[in-house]
Amino acid sequence: MQLVIRFLVGGLIVSLFALLADVLKPKSFAGLFGAAPSVAVATLGLTIMSEGAAYAALEARSMMLGAVALMLYAAGCTYLIGKRGVRAAPASIGMLAGWLLIAVALKWAVLQ
């Protein structure tokens, strides 16, 4: 039953974010509102229903920390590729270790 609810809620929220993205300019920016926000909202809604608000709050904080780590990963990849001339595959694979370290450090620092 949870999968059906997740599918329906996720589909509805994806559609709402797609409408929002259609209004935004430039269109390349609109892709940010594709799947991730809707999946996060659907997951948090189901978590609140099944595990309670306190657990969902912890999960939401973890999502935000993961987003910060992902942003720093993307910035590191952009720097390596754009400024240092490193090829895309080695830069992105190499930065995975950096992403993991950042994510673990943020989790340790914030969610102790």
C-alpha cells in the first residue's frame, strides 16, 4: 500500500513541480524542480505517517545535509574540470571520495 501511495503522491508532486519548472527561465534551471523535491516530499509524508514526526525531522535534516554535500561535490567537479582541465570521468570519480567525507563529517557534526 505504501508503494501505491508513494507512486500517487510522487506523481502528483512531480506534476506540480513540472508546472513550476515550465514557468521558470532559463529552462536549464527548471530541471532542478524535476524529481528530487517530489520524491523527498513523498518520502517525508510517508515517513510521518508510518514512523512519526520526530523520525521524519531527522530524515529531513539528513536530506539537507546530503544536499549540501552534493552541492560541494558539484562545485569541486566544476573546479577540477573548468579550472584545472581534469577530464570529467576522473574528476567526478575522484570527487566521490570528497562527497563521502563531507557527508560523513556533516552527519557527525550536526546529527550527533
